[in-house]
Amino acid sequence: MWNQCIKILENGEKLPSFKDEYAVCFHNYILSLAGQSVQNVWYDSVEKICFSEDTTFHINPSDFAFFSTSENFINDRTWGDFRLQSTLGIPLGLERKITSEYIISASPHLEKYINKNIMLVGAGPSTVETCWENVEGIDHIWTCNNFFLNRKMLDQKVDLAFVGPEVDITNPVFLEKILQDKTFCVFEGGVTPYRPHKDIQELYEKTDGRVGYIHLRFFSKLGAGARLIPAALFLGAKNIYFAGIDGHPVNHLHAFEGENKAHHGAPLVNNSYNIYRRQFVLMWDYLLKLGNSRGVSFHNLGEKFEHNQSRDISLERFPLSDTLKSIVYK
């Protein structure tokens, strides 16, 4: 059981965990997918509902983890390659790598992460509650959004950053940091509103071309920090360490913006805590399959904390070593 959720269908077959009491809920859920093929289904024991990655944006835009099925992702009428090229491809170049799971702009910078150890730093409280910066053997640090407002982040070399629409890319502190570190700035294809082409091109020129885009089939309501994890996996990382990717952010310290953080969107919608809880289940079900096939190891540095919504899963599937605990929990 992950986050109080039970997998009841795997690869189209019912598991021993499937109980008669789930049957009506399961049947209604399958009907809601309008004939779409279903492979894996989970049952939420708290809310008594079924869910899966097959509930895409087009089926339920208020509670989805994936934009579309892998078969339809590239040609998706709303979130596929055509729209991406009109919004980010035009200012950043049309050369790109396309698969059924991601579309990533071509850049030599993005080729250097193969078999590397990457530290991902999100805005959740475990960024300030742990000594993630003391982990040895890290090749690159990635982060997101207003990271430059955090003093600890200013003391670290940031190699890549997801830059959302809330970031003021003319902020002198932001510009000084990314120019000093030669940070590669990434715009996400699924995050709106899109910036004007002129603004993107100006940043591209200021950074000597260190700007690109990453568009993942996996999106969810979990934020940019969580999406750093599949991005690192797809770019070839061997060990993925992460802090500050903790889950539902309301009433918890924001590591970058502190008390000034004004939440909007997904964290504030009705029942958002439970949506986050389920979407972490779907994310890890997806990533652990991909990670196992690629020999990738994950390290949840926020595992100690009750507010960390990956905690149940990492304790079972990829628990921190005693060595890492002694380093990060001081």
C-alpha cells in the first residue's frame, strides 16, 4: 500500500489485492474512460475511488497526471508536438528529440548528464530541513523557479533550472546567478501562460544560447520540482537525489520564497491534498518501472519527514542508506 492506495489491476490483470467491495467502483471507473485500454488501476482506501494514469488531461483536466496516453502524446491535439513548436520551438529552434514520453529541444548541454549523479532541489521544506549540500559525489545540481531567493542555493553551482512563468527573468539576482553559474534554463512545454517569443529570445541571447525546453507526457499537479525527477531520468542520470520535493505545499515552509509565497492553482483546489497523495502514487509507479529498466537509483532526502508524500513509497522501494541519513539529517 502506497499513500493509503492499493494497486488492484496490473498489466490488465486483477491482482490478489482486488476485493469484491472494489467491484462497483472499478466498473464505474472503467466506464468513465470511455473504452480506453486500461493496464494499471489503483484503489484509494481513503476516498473509496479508483484511479490510474489513464485518466489523462482530456478525461479529467482537474485531476490528471499525464497529458495523454503514450500512443497519442506526440500528436495530441492540445499538448502534442505541433503546439509545442508554435510556442517554444519557434523562439528556441525546431531541432528536437521526440519520443512517446517526452519532447526535448536539441542542445549539447543536455547530453552531459548520462550516467551522472544529479541533486534535484525543490522548494519544499526538506530543502532547508536537510543538509543535502553535504552529499558527496554529486556531479550536477538542478533546481527550479525562484531558487535564487534562497541563500543556500546562491552558494551552490546550479547547472540546470526549470523556469516557470512566475519567475521574473529580468531580476538582476536571477540574471547574475545564471550567468555566473552558466545555468541552462529550461522552459516546460506544459506550463502556461507561455512567455512572449521576444522575452525567450532575449534570455537566449543573454545566456549565449543556454536556454531550451523539456515537454513531458507526465505532468500532474505536483509542480516543477517533481517533474525534475523524470527529466533527470530521461536525460540519462544514474543516481537521482532529491530534496524539497515533498508534496502538498499549503501550510508548509516554502524553501525559496518563505512567508512571501502566495499559493495559487493546483494546491488550492478542492480536495487538493488527496489529489497530490494519489498523484505521487502514479508518479512513482511510472518512474520505478522506467528506472528499473534503465538501472537508475533514486534517493529521497526528505524521507524522514511526515509531510513528505513520497515517504511511504521510498521507505518500501528505495530507502535511504544509513550513510546518507548520517549526512543529511544533522
